[in-house]
Amino acid sequence: MDSRTQFEEQQDPLKVELIQANLETAVDFAKLALYSDDEREVVRYRQKAYDAYEEALHSLRTAALTHVEWETIKTKMEHLGSVLVVSNGTSEA
């Protein structure tokens, strides 16, 4: 195994952690938007949620994920989607 392959294998767990952290950050900002009464804050928090989501997607494009990691990330993405739907006022609840 060459040093490049070893380096890439060492980075994958870190990349997975980064993806998960960005998704959790996106959810937190989406929740802040949901509970804010200030429209400027709502816009700002939604943008920050979107930016964190985009960062997660960027890292996801090159990550080598196990099935369990993919399922965990998929669940976090679905949760983010549900929070964003509610914060946009289009919830069917």
C-alpha cells in the first residue's frame, strides 16, 4: 500500500466526522431560524444552515462511507429537511 492510499484511508474517518458535524450545525441553525421572531435573523440562520449543508455535500462527494455511516448521514439529512420544511411554514403538522 502506498503512502497516498494510507493517507486517504486515514482521512476518511475525519471526513465522515466533518460531514456529520456540518449536518448537525445545519440542523442547529435551521432550528434557530424556526424559533426566531426576527425576520432578519431567520434569513441569516437559514443561510447559515444552507452553507453548512453545502459544506457537508461537498465533503460527501469524495467520502468513502460504510453502510452504517451512510445511513447515519442520510438520517441527519432527512432530519435537516424536516426542520427546514417546518421553518419555511410549509409543514403539514
